[in-house]
Amino acid sequence: MQLIDVPSAFAICGAGALVGAAMLRPALAHDAGSAEALRLCRNAYALIGLGMLLPLFLASPTPLWSQALTTLGVVGGMVMLCWALAALAAEPGSRTRMWLAIGLVAVFTLSALPLGTRGITLVCTLGLAVASAVPVYMGRRICLRPRDLHERLLGMAVWGMLASSWLRASYLLTGQGPYQEHLMYVPSAMVTPFTLMYGVLPVVFAMLVLNVIHSRLQASLHQRAMTDHLTGTLSRHALAESAGTLVRRMRRQDGAFLAVLMIDLDNFKQINDRHGHAGGDAVLRHVAQLLRAQLRADALLARYGGEEFVALSPVADLPVARRLAERLRLALEGAAWPTVLPGLERVTASLGLTLVASEESLEAALARADEALYRAKNAGRNQVQTGLAAA
């Protein structure tokens, strides 16, 4: 294998860190925690990259100051990565403590100057060993309890940093050779493997951080698409996606049916006109809570539009479905509405009910329930009507 000289190794590692920093932009985040993680991670890799590259280009009166600059950049950057991982794990640490920790690195580095290269090498190598262990604790939710493949790979990268840092520390503590100005106290045969790893690891780590954030963003967008933001019930789109599974399950069970209930609040426009849209929103949220409390755990409840809700619930037969519909109607009528919205005496609803027939599509059953709902409205409201095909 062609060995890499140490100045080239530092240039490769520093360039890798700066590329990792360039990949991370807080604007890519969808929440404050992710933005903080990206910001800290970007700054950490910028600090590491500058710490490794600047000594190669700056004229220093003594190599010792170049070594100190490298130590401060690399170990300080690792400390900042600890806080970045903690923010990504939703366990953010105090910024004040982070700067105190970086300040402590600077104090140790300056205190080691009288010891020469030996002192700086000890601070750099042992400081990295300690700093690489801290992310395992601060980001323990990701390192020990990853939620998906992206977090698992990110945790493996953190464990990899820990293992490599402690391997370098073991070389330092057990080695017999002289301390080198380049601070990479490893056998010459290990310079190339360490260089390749440290050159690639920042880019890989940055990609994994982005993957974790993008995965969370996708999950958040899916959750938003599936949930009505006002009531917390399913959205109309989510109902269409989830209903198919429920219909198929009911058809596989003998003696089980699926009740379709369309629930429309009576005179809801008057509530909005009298109490404003904020008052109307409060009513809709409470209606959703009341309906959920009366439905089975495996039932589906969706806001179908405006003041209209749809419930899909497994039932044994049509009489059971009628009793469920009446229970929902009475729960709305009998609620303590003045405590929800002062001045509001009561809220009622009209319901259309049907059962999904064998081999019938959900859309056809919904249309029949909707027709029953209109009959309930025309018959005086605050009542349940059953779809004719299921009566």
C-alpha cells in the first residue's frame, strides 16, 4: 500500500471536514432542534477543518503553536459535535456549558505548551478520546435506542469515532517512540488507514445527519397529511387510505360488519356567526374528543369537511350500529357546552348510517350514508337515519 505522508494526511482530513461542513445548512431543517443540530455540526466541522488546514499555510514562529492550533480546532470541534448530536436526539445541552467545555480545551492546550510536543500530543489524543465518548452519552437515544435505519447508521458512526480515538490513545499510552510534531501518534503503517477514515468520516457523518433529518421530515409531512390539524382526527385522504384495510379485515371475519356513520353538526354556521371562527374551532375540537370517546379503539374517525365527520366502526349487526349512532348523537347533545364555549347552550348533530355491503366499495357506502344524512336534516335534524339499502 502506498503510504500517505502526514502533511498530506492532515490536508485530506481537513478538507473532508470542510466538505462535511459545506453540506450542512440549517435551512434544510424543519424544526428548531434539527436546525440547531445542523448549525452546530456545520460549525464543528468548520472548526476541525480550519484547525487541521491553517497550520499548513500559516507561518508560525514555532511548530508548537501550530500544534496547539490543531489541537484546539480538532478537540474543540469534537466537543461541539457532542452538542450537535444531543440536539438531534432531542436532548439539547446548554450552550453555556458547551463554550465552557471548549474554553477548558483551550486552557489545557495552553497549559501543555511548556511541556512541548509531548504535552500537546497528550492533550490532543486524550482530549479526542474523552470528547468522542461524550456523544455516546449526550446522543444516547440515537446511539443506544435508534428508531430507524438512518439513526442506527449514525449511531454506528459515533461508535466508530469512539473506537478510533481510543485506539489512538492506546498507541500513545503504550508506545515507546519519540513524540512527533504532527501529533498523529500512531505506527507509520496506520497513518494511511487513519487518514482515509478521518477524511471520509466527516462527509459520511454529515450525510447521515441529513438522512436522519430528511427521514423525520418525511414522517412529519406524512403525519400532517394523515391528520386534520384542527381536530387531530384523520384527514379525508387518510380515511381513504386506512379504510381499505379495515374493510378487508371485516370481510374476513364471519358475523362482522362495518358501520359507516356520517355526522354533520346542526346549524354550525350560526355558531360561527355568533361566537366567531375561534369559537367554532373550539366546538369542532370538542366534538372530535366526544366522538372518539364513544368509538372503539379500532374504529376510524375523520373530519370529512367543514363541520362534517365520518366514523367507520366494526359492529355485530345493524341494531348495534344504530345504538352506536344514537350514543354518538346523545354524547354531543348532552355535553356541557357552556364550559367549552360560554354562551353556547347545546350542540346537536344529524347522522346518516349504513353498513358496507358485501363486495361494495366504501365510496358507495359513503354515498348511501350521505343520502341518509340529508334525510335526517330534512326530517328536523338531531336524529339518526339509516341508509335504505341496509335497513
